[in-house]
Amino acid sequence: MRQKTLKRALVAFALALPGAAIATVAAAPAAHADGCYTWKRDLYQGRSGDDVRQLQIRVAGWAARGAIVRIDGDFGPETAAAVKRFQTAYGLRSDGIAGKQTFSKLYQLQDNDCTPAHFSYRELDGGCGKGGWSGGPLSATETKANAVHTMWKLEALRRGLGDKPLYVTSGFRDESCNKQVGGASNSQHLYGNAADVTSQSRSLCEISRASRDHGFSGIYGPGYPGHDDHVHVDSRRENNRDNLTNRTSWAAPDCGVSR
Ligand SMILES: [Zn+2]
């Protein structure tokens, strides 16, 4: 009886003090319930599975300059390099192993619908105001999945630019919307694979240059026809459903960005 009272008093004491409460929580086994996805094991080079795929989607924006992280479920050197860069960007120990710290950061960054903290389905689903993710060459599910991939890269780009807001002026476009805005006939926008971005605190050249370090294989900005008021970024190299060659294509001649 006495002991029980003491225990209760201690718990109450711990809860009353924020610092003490944190210490109590930290001592308990990690049981992170994430509304989107919860990883159940550490991931490193050589591992494979859907948990690797889920990780790849979220670190794709941390590929080294000109490289891409293939979303294939195989944790290879490209994925390890991206995990390292992600860890460095968020002040974590940079070892290329996705463990508790890396997953905690990802949980912190992801919303329950699996989009990253600063971008939303609504923002990417422009479609000239129609919305709904259909009317493109892929199914709505595939298009939406591409949009999530795009958003994680944008989240990385945003971080790379010093956590300053980026605005998406055009994301997914269905066929009629793409025609209406004069988009290329095989535009990555049709696939949910592209975003046109602007910023109030970063110049278009700063965005164009930074995009090279965040997994975008397509970048079009200032100096490229029709791109003086936004920067277009996309993931054309990962797109095997279009009829384009999967090559990096960067053109923002006024910013010294080309490839
Ligand atoms: Zn565009």
C-alpha cells in the first residue's frame, strides 16, 4: 500500500516535470506508432524489401549531384549515400545506416498521409483546378505515388535552401490541362512526376542550382524558353512509362545550370 502510493507519487512527479517526463519516456522501449508507415528493423547496404523501398522514396531527394536513388527495394550504394546526406542535413550521425534516429526524423517529417511536412497532395494536384489524379497516362494510384516521390524531393530541396518555403505553381496535369497550358506532349507533369516551383525568399537561380543536389534529373529554369518565372523540376530518369530516354536534362542557362 505504502509502496504503491510512493510509486504513484513518483509518476505524478515525473509527469509534472517536463525534463523528467522525457527521461521516463526515453527509457521505455521504442514503440513509434506512425500514421503512415513504421519501420521495424535497421536498414543498411545489402538489405532489401518494401521497407527499403519506403526509405528510398523518402531519401531520394538526397542523392548526390547528378545521381538518382532508384526506388527498387534494394539498399545499394546510391541509397547509402542518400541516407548519409539526409543524416548530415538533419544533424544526425552520418553513417548511411537507417536506424532509430533516422526513422524518428522521418516520422517527424511525414504526415499521416505519407506526404512530407511542407507539401501536400492538394498542392501537387493542380490539374488546372480539376483535381483527382486521373486523365493522365497512368492510373490515379500510380500518379499519386509519383507525386509523393516528387514531394519528398521537394522537401529535401526546401531543406537544402535553408528551410525557406517553396510554392508549387503546377504539379500534376491531366492531358487537357497540359494542352491548355502549352506543356510538352510528353511532359513529366502528366505523370505526377514534376513540379513548377517559386519562392519569395530564394531566387529562381538559387532554386535551379540547388535542385541539382536533390535528385532531380530534369531541371528547367531562367534562360530556358518559358521558364523565367518558375523552375521546373522532375524525375524523368526514374520514369519508365514515358517514351523518353532516361537521361538527365538540366537547362537554366542564366544560372549556369546545364547538362
Ligand atoms: Zn513544369
